[in-house]
Amino acid sequence: MFALLHAAGTLESQLEQALGEIGLSLAKFSALTHLVEAGDPLSLSECATKMTCVRSNITQLMDRLEAEGLVRRVEDPADRRGVRAAVTPLGVERQAAGARNVARVQSELSKRLSGIDRGALERVLSTFK
């Protein structure tokens, strides 16, 4: 159990470092990825659901992303009281750079795991879903 926790922590640190090179955190990258994949602005509630966190955390995260010019808030056409988050062109660019850095970490991990039975590893890890 502790080996698994250590491995997860190490991998998280590597991802944070790789994303930090371009000014993102895992949370910022995740939010931008959901917005880019959605293609259309998402309500903050939808963002919270996709990121499995509470609405107040999403509000703070969107505040930071908006201050950096990566996201902008837009009116919800279906609900005049509602607000949606829309990714900006800079946000799309930063998300793409983050995806490249994440892919680099994944590639490095694959090299380290090259001699391991990946099927067995996936079966073990899938028991934690």
C-alpha cells in the first residue's frame, strides 16, 4: 500500500513539475482540458462535476484562470443568472502545451515500465476504481 502511495505521489510531482514549466498546475490543466474537450462554454457546476470537486473550488480556480487570461466568464444563454466558463485562445494554447508535457511524462513512465507485464499492472490498478 505504501509503495503504491509513494509511486502515485512521485508521478503527481513529476506531472506538477512538467506543467509548472508552462505556468499550469494539475487542477488548471484539468479544467482547461475539460473546457477544450467540451468545445462550448461549460457552467461552473458542470466543471465541478467533471473535475469531481465542489463548486466553491471551481469558482476560485476559474478566478485564477480568468486572471491569467486563460478563461473568460460568459453569460448562460439558457439562464440569465448563470455563468459559463469559456476557454480563450491563450487557454487553448496553454492546454496544448500542457498536453505535450504530460505526454512527455507518460513516455518517460512507459520507458521505466518497459519490462513489466502491463496487462497485469492494469488489472491490479483497475481494482482501485
